[in-house]
Amino acid sequence: MVITRVGPLSVAKVAGLLYGIIGLLFGVFISLFAMAGFAAGANDSPFRAVFGVGAVILLPIFYGCLGFVMTLIMSWLFNIVVGITGGVEVDAR
């Protein structure tokens, strides 16, 4: 089986969702570290608490959007390169 073309929009949608999930995981970890520092009294700034909560909201959106756009570009370039080279051979067993 040889892959000679991928649908850039469909690949970008899947990748955008996957990157959003990764962003959510990173956001949770950043939020936990920020809240732990806030609870420990390392810095009494309310910015730390807002940053911790904001990481859970903003990072998935940022990662998802960036992953979508970059995958859209890369799958478009993939189609161009595959047209020149003849495709990618896949062994489906």
C-alpha cells in the first residue's frame, strides 16, 4: 500500500485535537505547580493563582490552534513532496 495523498484539513483537525489534549495535560501540571507555590507562600502574589488557573484554559487553546495550523501546512507540503517522490510505502498486515 502506498500513500500518495492525505486530506490536509482532516489531518489538521485530528492533530489539533491531539495537541489540545497535550496542552490540557501541560496546563494541569503547570496549574498544580503554580498552586503549590501559592499555597506554600513562596510569593503572595495573586498573579500566581490566576496563572495556574489560566494555564488550564489557555494552553489547550494555544496548543490546539498552533497544532492545527502547523499540521495543515505540513500536510499540504507532504502532498507536494509525495507527488514528487511517488508516495510513502506502508506495510499493512
